[in-house]
Amino acid sequence: QVQVVESGGGLVQAGGSLRLSCTESGRTFSSYAMAWFRQAPGNERELVAGINWSGDSTYYADSVKGRFTISRDGAKNTVYLQMNSLKPEDTAVYYCAAAYYSGSEVLTSPLQYNSWGRGTQVTVSS
């Protein structure tokens, strides 16, 4: 397993933007599918966005389509989540996840990911 560490959370007003970063500690970043999940109090953990190992396939939850963008930088072993037009309902702890998988599709179940970060809080005020 590799270690992943998130950063970039914080407090922002509705309509604002944040960029989350997730850095992976291993030397095989290009072999990992990556994703961002989130969990709000009382809710189950849900997939926000995912990206395959090569970066040419992405997935977004309907609730964030058109507002969030996931991307990856192999040179920096980092995956990003650019969040624009934030809404109060986006408030949650955001988790980065990694899975050693080089298939072309995006993995969408949390059970498919075996490395998780500790999470970063995103709070959107109205």
C-alpha cells in the first residue's frame, strides 16, 4: 500500500473555489487509480470524482458535474480536485483514495480502494 496525504481544505463562502491536493508517497504513482470521496455528518461516504491511472478517463458524481475537475500530475505524484461554484451542500470531509489498478476504467466503489488519506475538511458557508 502507498500513503496518500490530502491538503487544501478550508472555509469558503458559497460560490467560491478551493483546490484540494493529494500526494502519493510511492514510486509507482502512474500505476494507481485515484479518487476523491466525501463524507458529511450522518451520511455515507460518497464518490465525488475519480480518475484512471493514465488520466484519460474521469468520473464525476452528478452533484458536482460542471463544477469540479479532477486531474493528476505524474511528475509530482499528485492528484488534484478543483472545486468551483461551491455550495453549502458540498460541506464534508474529503478523502483521497488510491488503488493499484491499471485498467482503463475509473473505479467507483470505495471497496476497490485500499489506500486512504486522513481527510481534509471543506466547509462552505451560505
